[in-house]
Amino acid sequence: MQYRWILKNIEKLEEKLLEIDAQLQRITTRYTLVSVSRTGSRDVMGELIIKKIRIEEEINEKLQESYEKLKEIEKAIEALDEKEKLLMRLRYIHGKSWMEICNEMHYSWAQVHRIHGEILKKLKDETK
């Protein structure tokens, strides 16, 4: 479940970066038109660029943390046997329902939940 939320957060952070660029582009265009007609001692463009850089640094830091979490999840899944990998990928990466997993793996609902419980126990024991 966490994997999908991390991906969603990455998507939103990347959208925010694009939004900042678009805003700066609009402001730059307006500022250029205004600054031609008057001069001032305040460097509005410089301030905007500094603000943009600070926000981008924060977003990039959050993106890096998110990518690290994804790598940790992938590493944990990779350590499982093939059947377990499939179950975990179907459930947590592809977001399949339990019934879809049962159908795809050709197991009963009880078997899938038993295997899932064993995987969770195994992962919990490995993180101790």
C-alpha cells in the first residue's frame, strides 16, 4: 500500500516543480514588461529565482527520500521467493484486489491470505 502512496507523492512533487517553472515564466514575462517602463532598486526577479531554488531544493530532497523508500520496498520484495514476490507485487505495486490475486495465482482466498501472513511475518523478522 505504501508503495502506491509514495509513487503518488512523487507524481505530485514533480507536478509542483513544473507548476513553479510555469509560474516563474509568467512572472518573468510580466516583470520584463513592467521593468521596461520603470526602474527600481528592488530585484524582484532575483528574489523570485531564489525562492524558486529554495522550493526546488526542498522538493528534490523529498523526491530523493521517496525514491529511497521505493528502493527499500523493492529490495525487500526481491529477497522473497518467486511466489511471494508475485503476491506482494500484485497487491502493493499493482494494487490488485485479493480476489484478482486469487484468480491470477490460481489459489483460494485462504491460501493467498496465509501466504501473505507468512510474508509479513518474514519481513517483520528480517527488520528486527
